[in-house]
Amino acid sequence: MLGAIEDEAVLAFGCGRSYGDVALNPGGALIDCSRLDRFIDFDPATGILECEAGVRLADILEIICKPEAHGSSWLLPVTPGTRFISVAGAIANDVHGKNHHGFGTFGRYLLAFDLLRGDGSYLTCSPTENQALFAATIGGLGLTGLILRARLQLRRVPGLAVESEQIRFDTLDDFFDLAAESDRDWEYTAAWIDSLATGKRIGRGIYARARHRAGASSALPASTPSFGMPVKSPFSLATPMTVRAFNALYWRKLGLKRRVSKVCGYASALYPLDAVDHWNRAYGPAGFFQFQSVVPSAAARSATAEMLRLTAASSEGSMISVLKVFGDLDSPGMLSFPMPGITLALDFPNRGAATCAHLAKLENIAIEAGGRIYPAKDSLMTATSFRRGFPRYETFLRHIDPRFSSGFARRVGLLEAAQTRPGT
């Protein structure tokens, strides 16, 4: 497979859901992995699933979540905010979800995978076999080789329905109080934040929490979105005026109620954006940037407040703004993003230099607070910030496959550092 591309650096490409350049390879070649889409084995007694690496999480859910499962059911233990990503993508970015405080990252449930290296060697990696390469590939951004298939441990849940609550809160301190209360008893937790609130209202938002309950749901997720934007807008619909209006209206979406409870299918709680295909087209031809950081708990309140203050004071407001507490479960990967603390994710319409300058300020706050930036959603992080945020990168360098590359790896100096590492 790789022998046919002797003169080019390559990179595996799955569903293309990364927001930054970790899945892009300017000047090199991309290997389309969408045909690696076969299921190999599933044991309903143990919940162990084996499949090729191009299988989407949506395909797994469609098979294991059957309407006839009126009792307990198998489910992916960890899933990000979209189910339309490949298994290999989930491994390469060691994705996390709304249940990180209790379950950690995707890589914790990876039993083994088969990896094809650029020299043609074919390796099985697991916690007991080729352990170092196993740890380097989880969260390794596709730079250690081509993942061909994987064995995953699924988990049982009492049912496919979830009990969910949405709670409006007024301040950043209220968020931390709700998080401390909710993370004890609720499996999925995250908050939407009004990124344009100022003064004492900084950090206000809607806190969402959910937990599984017995019984099947009549609202099982489809393998494709319900509807979508048919064409790309010729201009950004996310103008300063519409962003401000959206934030003001969304914070009031519960009306006079402070708390709304319901029982629904798990998909509506975990994948709200998946209902709209190509939602990113609303940002127009210039697109958007996403910024996601994590800051250690000790500095979380002050750093988060400062990032929100800067955003509210700028013209760079965000509509999709999410605040979440990460737990203290160790991630298995050398470059895994989560760490104990608070993660803040913000989307910004691309308005050129002003947007990039604002993102640089947010990056500096996160790094100075001892945090890091999420490579899967990054387009601008500097090499210095990457090295400071990911202290195990030097160990990771020895596992980079010299035949693989990406735009991200070049931008943050990973490839150059690997080539100049002593002993290379």
C-alpha cells in the first residue's frame, strides 16, 4: 500500500471532521481510509468489538443499539460531540466526551490495534505488546503509521434512554458549583456559555447534564444527519449582530424556568450538532476557527474568566461556547489532550488578522496557566506553546514514522525535531 508512494510523505484520512490541520498534508499524499469499513467480530457476552479502522462511530451505534434492546445495552464508553468520525480518528486524537470526569478518553477502552508502518512492517500494539508504540499512537495524530483495525471494549448501560436536565445559571461561580454537584451523580455534563456576557454576568450559561435510565429509547440515532445546509453561504451568517442576538436568546431559551427536565434518546443529549449536516457552511467561504484549551484546576477560575473577559470585550464573539470539567483519569496516550482541570471551547468566524490575534491572546492565557491547546481543533498554535503544553513530546518523537507527515506536525516543529533528534 505504502510502497506505491515512495517519494511522498503520507497521512491517513478518515471522515475529515478535525477542525484544524492534523488531518491535512500539504505537499504530501492522503490515504483515503473510508473503505476500511468492515466489522470483524462482536461478542455480545463481553462487549468486545473488532472492526477495521475506517468504521464510523455512527456505524457502530447503529449496529449495537437495536430498538429491541428494552433492557441493558452495549454502548461506546466514550464518544465526542459527533458520531460521524472514524475509529482511527478517535484513536489518533484520543477523543473525549461529556463523560470524561467518569470515563476518561477513548484510548482507555482500546484493547489492541494493528498498525502498518512506512517500512512495510505490520505490528499489533496493545498494553502488553509494543507498549511504547501503543501509547504513542493513541493521541499520536496519525504520525506513527496507518491504523488498520482495532479491538474495543464497549460498556453496558441500563438503557438507551437518558434522563436529562438543563439549568440556567448566572455566573462563572455558579458553573463551578453546578459542576461539583453534577459530576457526582450525572454521567454526561457540560455547559453552554454566553461568550459575550460582561461584568458580574461573565460565565453565565445553560448547564446540561444527563444519565442513562432503564428502558429503550424510541429516538435512536440515524446513521446520517436529519437535515442540513444544502449550499455554502456566500458570506458569513455569524456577524457580530447575529452572534450577540444568538447568545442573548439562547441564554433565555428556558423561558421563565430555571430548570427543564425530560427523558430522551441519548443522541439528542450527546450529539446536538449532528442533526444538522454541514452546519459549518453558515460561516461562509472564510470558515471559522475553533479554540479549545484545558487549564489545571488551580488556575481554572481565573484563566477561564480572563479568556471570557477578553472575548466579550472583542468583536470576536462565539455562538458555540462550551465549558466542561475534566476528571483526573489518566489518558493513555503520550500526546493525549485532557488533563485534570477545566476545558473551554469557542468557535470564531474567520475575520482575518483580528481573529488570529485574539486567538493568540487566548492561547497565551491557557499556556501561562499551565494548560494546553487541543490539536484536533487547532489551526494556529505555536511550536513553543505545543512543547510547553505537551511535555511528553520528546518521548513521542522517537515513534514518529518518517514516511508520515501532516500540516500540524510541520507547523509545530514535530517533524523537524524528530529528524534532528540525537540518534536519528
